[in-house]
Amino acid sequence: RHAAKHFIAASVVMFSGCKDCQTSADVCDVNSFGLPTHAGPGGGGGACTNSLMKAILECEVCTWIDLLSRMRQILVEGEYAQNPQLSSSRVMDLKTAFDIMHPKKSGRQKALLVGINYVGSDAALSGCHNDVETMRRYLCATGFADSDVKVLCDDGMSELPTKAGIEAGLSWLTEGAASGDTLFFHYSGHGVSVKDDNGDEEDGKDEALAPVDHDKAGIIRDDALFVRLVAPLPARAVLTCVIDCCHSG
């Protein structure tokens, strides 16, 4: 706890789709979650993103622990093996009301949404673009303007989620961050577990995001994500992350 406060000035909370040792499901038809039609485009989607949205929309006010527990219940009822996780850079009261907005909002709000279907590859996914659209609709309903949200998708219309593109997006998200800011990062795509390359992991493994060009440009390890996304943030900024991929705990 004290080490986190020393290295992480901001308040950072992350929902992840599973434990580090687990995989996360790509669902063919998210209608099985029973979300209202206005919540998203339907079709395929990630089990983490859609269980989170279902849990949020089921109640007007819920606590952090209520939300996590309901996500897990939804996935168990759907016979998914993954176990969503909630982590924080600060000791937090899980019985306080869930809210992604800064409790003493005085600054701006920005969100980076990344969805990668790996179109045309041997490892194609079906629902990551839909996850991003679902999350975009939620953020806009919560108070984000369209101009507050940057989308990276391999859908032929958005900026591409290449390694360089994601890194640039992270820089956009954190650039000029100040006390009172509300920041949000959502990733839906492949996640991988690889051998730790600097000896800082107890289990000997790094977790990483897989950009659309990962076969040529490489992955984005958790250490690099920390440096680009978390370390630059100042005290009293708030960052919420939703990581919908395998090995994301």
C-alpha cells in the first residue's frame, strides 16, 4: 500500500476481466446478457465489458463491491470460468457508491477506448469493436462529450490500434493531466502472459496487451503501460481502467 502511494500519485482503479492466470471470453452474441438495446450495438462482445455494463445498468446506485460481485454472479450464471478482479492504487472503501467521475470534479475528462478484432488474422475476435461502442455510449450518458473520447479500432473507420497508435493514445490521455481530472481507459482485445524481462514479477511473468501489429511491432507489457498511463498522472487525478482481455488480473 505504502509503495503504491509512493510510486502512484493519482487514484487509479482497474476492473479486469479475469485473473492473471485465466483467459477471458469473447462472446458471440451479447444478447445473452440481457442488456437493453440502447446500451450497445449487440452482436459479439467481451464477457467482462458486458457483465460490467449489465451490472451497472441494473441499479441506479451500487457500491464498488456490489458491482464486482454482480459481475462475477452474471458470469457464473452464464457458465463462464473467468473471475473478474478489482484493484486500486489506494485503500478504498468498497461499500462507497461506484462512480467513475472525480468525487470533487474540477478539471476535464478524457477517455481512450481501444478495440481490436485482428481482422483477417488467424486470431480474429468478434466483439471488441462492439465493446468500444458500448463503452462510448455509457461514457456519453455519464457526462463525457464526444470530443472527450478517442477511439482506436481496426474497423476501417477509426485510428488504427497499432503499438505506436496505442502509445500515442495513452500520451494523449495523460498529456496535461491535472488535479481534479477524470480519466478513463478501456481495452478490449487479446492479452498475453510472457516471461518477465526485468525481474520485478513474483510469478516470473509479465502481462501484456497485443496491438493489431504485435507480430511486427511487439506487445505492450504491463511495465510499459504503467510508465505511459499511470506514472505521469498527478495527485488528485482519477483514472478508471477496464481491461477486457486474457491474463488481465
